[in-house]
Amino acid sequence: MKNAISRRAFLATTAASSLCLMARSAPKPDPKPILRHRGYYVLPCRTPTLDYRACRDMVDAMAEDRANTVILWIAGSFRSRKFPVTWHYNSQHANVRKDFMGRLIRHAHTRGIQCLLGFTPFGYDGVNQYPLEHPELKAAGPDGKPVTEFGIHCWGWNLCPAKPESQRFMIEYAREMAFEFYPEADGLFIESGDYAICHCPACGPRHFDHEFNFVRTISEEIWARKPQATIVVYPHYFSGAKLRFSFSEAVATKQPFDPRWTLFFTPHSAALEPELIAQASGSWWWNEAPARFDLPGIRAGARRARESNCTGFMPTLECYSYVQTHEEFGEPWLKGRRQVPFGFGWLPEGASPYRELPLRVIRLAYREYTANPDLSDAAFQAIMGRELFGRNWQSSDVEDALELCRVFGTDRDWAVPAPLTTPGLVASRLKSGRLDAAKRQFLRSQLARVRAIAERHQNAQSAARRDLARISQWILDQWQAANAILLED
């Protein structure tokens, strides 16, 4: 009996020890994201070279980031039958030539991602081409004269929302997009313009009342067909607040708020509204940090969303691949040249940029900080090290990857690449007196760090370390003797 008891005790102790070992060795479950809505804002309309395969890779990458939503800003990049003027400027766009966005949306659904169709009412891409046929619909500027041409990629004129023909065009264009082309979509993202309002006698202080007439109409039509649809709108129609940025002269209206709407807030044009957030079914915070390779900004964005009781953080991960037809952002050298997605000039035209090492770092930051906005730098770098470089990662590997992110984020703007990726842009700035000695010294020191990365990993065996060497060497190749002189005092 004694031996039997001892044997049972031994077996129990052994089993308990085994369970402890199993518990220690079992993989830990993914941390539960603190935000219900997670994903990115992207502009397929401005990436005409990216075909279905590249866009599918983008969606798959987002699914790996635990995204459940993607905003596909698509106006101007589908082959509208009713209003072909809206895509003529974009006739070489892959989706205009071979309509694949419906297929992409269906694929996103298999990855657990809802897709929203993005556009701006009465302005921006596609819509701003309608005045080519109807110049009488142009909005009025503060001087009472028709507005001047404006845009990014798609240059045109915003419409006066008070005019019946503007309203008719806008509702029919949105219906065609949502009901005829992409009925698989899960809703709309209605992005109120952030650059101008109409100042005609019928608009002025009532601009957003007229804009809201369209928003309310298309929302009711969408919900009538799909009651669970997500429709994202800006607070300009409900808050009555003074509006910032280019809206410095505008005041929001105070229309009735339907809690089925999801609200969208931005640092530059749509301030957080706690009372509206409390009423809404969803509320999303946006910032530009991922597209600018700004890791602290990603963490700050996730914290801001949490602290403001937003249900989501939906920052931009937009990149461009169009040919500039106008001078944009004060850089004449870029006119006539094709944009390079994220500045990754080593990629063949049309290739997906979402698996490249610098962007993998950014995507990791989004995934981890939306799960835990209080994650320390050390903890994030440990996760990054393991995921990119394996269990034998070194702190120097992580720092090298972070340094490349800093390189690609330096002086980056929406349509302006980082200096070290584009020597011609640096030469243009130098010639026009916009590159002082301090900036040249900074770029020289940055280039020296890139050279050290290339040398440190030139014989690397692991894939991520080879990527460090390959990307660093590509940057160095842009700065052979003929270009290196540009950085000298």
C-alpha cells in the first residue's frame, strides 16, 4: 500500500511537472487588441501600376497585421460608364483597364477584412474632373471667383454643393460605385475635403449643410440595401465647431446625428468631439505616422484613440505610383516623373512594396501598439528582433532596421520621397538654395550610417540581414562619385 501511494504521488508529481513545462513552452496567445476596429487608409486611385496581385498582397499583409478593416479610396480609379470624365486622367490605371476591385474585396472577406469605398463629396480625385464638362459647377473662392485648379495626382476643381447638378452628379456617381461596380463592399468612407469650401452666396456658412444633403441621402440608400453597412463620415456636419487647417474660415453645421454613422477624426481638420463619440456606433482616429515611417507616431496614435474612447485607429499607409503632371509640394524636379511607392526604388514597377523590410517594421509597430499602446521601446524591439531576425537576433540588427526606417522617413511628404533615395531631388534643392550646410552634413552622416549597415551585413546568411545589406547597398549605389559631391560643403 505504501509503495502504491508513493507511486501515485510520484506519477502525480511527474504529471504536474510536465504540465508546468508544457505551460512554459506553449506559445502565448496573441494579445487581444484594445481597439475594435483596426486597419489602414490607402489610396488605390493613386497607385495606377499596382495590379490585382500586388493589391492582394497588400490585403494579405494587412491581415497579418490583425487588421479587420481597410479603407479603399477608389474614386477616379474605376471605369464609370455614366461619367467617363472621372477616370480619363487615370486611363492607364490597372483597375480602370481590368476591373479587379470587386475580386479584391471578396478576397479581403476571406481574410476577415471589411472594405469601405472611399471618396470625397464634391471634390478630389475623379469628382474634381466633372467641371471639365461643366465649368459652371466650380465652387467659388473667398474672392467670389471660381476656384483654381488643385489636387494631388488628379488636378481639378471642387464643385459647389448648392447647385442641383452637382448634387445629381454626386449621388449618381456614388450609386454607380456602390451598387453597380462594387456591391460586395461593406460600406462607404465619405471623406469631407480638407482644403476648401464653396464661398458662393448660396454656400458660405451653409456649405456643410449642402454637403450633408448628399451624405444623408446616400447613407439612407446604402442602409436600405445593407442595414449593417459601415458608413464613415466626418464630424463637420454635427459639431458646429470652428474648423481648422484649410478650413480656418469655416464653421461646421449642426445637423441631426444618426448613431449608425461611424465618425472619423484627424489631427489636421477634424478635432475629436467627445459628445459625438459617446453617441456614435464607432469612432476612428487617423494619423499619417505609418506612411511617414514614424514609429513613435504610431504608438501615439494608438494611445490617442484609446484615451479618446475611439473604437478604432485607422492611419494611412498610402503610397503613390502615378506620374506627376503638375508641380506638387514645391518640388518642380518631380514633375513628369513617376512616383516610387514608399521610395523603394529597387522594386520593379508594379511590384508590391508591403513585404519590404522597412515597411515590415512599420506594420509590426502598428500591430503591436494597437494591441498595447503602452508597450515599451525595449519590449517592442525584442518582438521586432525575434520576428525579423529569429531567436539569435542582436540589438544591432534592430537598430540597423530602425535606421533604415529613419532614412526613408527623412523629409518625406505625400508626393516627395526621402532625399537619400533620390539624388536628383537633392540636386534640385541645392540649385535652388534649399539645401543648407547643416542639411548636407545631416545627409552625409546618414549616408555613413547606411554604409556601415551594408558593410556589417555584406556576408549575412539570414534573409532579414541580407535585406539590410541589399537595401543599404541600393542607397549607396545612388550616391556614387557623381552624386556624392552634392552633399559636400
